[in-house]
Amino acid sequence: MSKKNTAGLIAGIASAIVLAAFVIVLVIPASREVFKTLSSEHPYIMGFIKFGLLATVGEVLALTIKKKSPQCPFYIGWRMLIWGVIGVAITFMMKAYSFGVAGMMENGLLPGQGDGFWNRLLRAFYTAAVMNLTFGPTFMATHKCTDKYLELRHAGIRKPGLKGVIGGVDWHGFVSFTLFKTIPLFWIPAHTLTFMLPAEYQVIVAAALSIALGLILSLKK
């Protein structure tokens, strides 16, 4: 077995272990309570861990499906670190947008008040829409650039530079597909449901959504 196949197999096994571990933690009542406590008391550390692990697993699964054999993304350690940092940013932004929208609704700056189901759904939709239409494109573009930087380094370009990275990104595809299609058709509906959940589960579901989208895109291709 080649080194590439071995790395892919190890990445696949590790991904399965990570997914199984998260499922077990959330299913067992005692561990679930510990998870909820840690998520509430250390949101940024937990956001780093959740995204660093789950989003990286999503990349492994998506690449494996695309190539039809066990695959390990190049620079997987750096990818995990990048996803972890993104997880911290998303944790912060989810709180900022949630509290911001709730405050605007309470003060009559947005329609819909009270704790009824439809008002909670409306609040979740506002939060998801505003977050994905403002922070979403910035985050996605940043991640697109980090991906391109790693890709260029892997291709042998030691110092791609900002110009090389920006020039190498398919911005037409990014705008026409990622922004104009995935945001309204996937991210806003999915995050609306996410913001209906208890706060301690929102970040892990947001991370899991990256797995879902990666799988959907791979199967589509």
C-alpha cells in the first residue's frame, strides 16, 4: 500500500472515530451534560474543537467520495487549525447576531415579539439571514483564500503571495454558486433551524452542516 493510500485510510478511520465520539457524547446523558456545561462555560475553546474536528472530517469525507477511495487532504494539520480559528470566529458571530436580532425585536425595530413558536422561528430566520448575508461572504472568501494558499504551496510554489492567492481563486464561481446559490438555498434555511436549537448545540450543528454541504457537493459532482 502506498503512503498516499495509507494516509487516506488513517484519515478515514480517524474521521469515523471522531464522528462516533461526538455521537456517543451527545447520546449518553451524563456526557451530554458535561458537553453542554463546557460549551456554555468555554464557548470559544469548544468552538475551536468542534469546527477543527468536524469540518476537517467533512473535508476528508467529501474528498473520499469525490475520489472514490480513502483520501487525506494535503496539509490536514493546517486545515484543522484554520477550521478551528474559523470556529472561534463563528462562535462569536453567532452570539453577536443572535443577541443583536433579539434586541432589535424586543425594541420594535424588527417585526415579531414574544416567545411563541412563530416568533422564535422568525427570530431564527432573521439571525440566519443577516449573518449569512453579511459575515457569511467574508468568512467564505477568507476560507477560499486559505484553501488556495495551501493548494499553491502543495503545487510547489513556496511563496504564493497575496496576489497569487487572490488571482488563483475562481471568483466567478464563488459568487455565482457559493454566494448566489448555497447561501439562499442551503445556509439560510439550515441556520434558521440551527438557531431554533438551544445555544449550547448551535455551534456543533453549524460545524456539522459543513460536513453535510461537503457531502452534497461531492455527490452532485
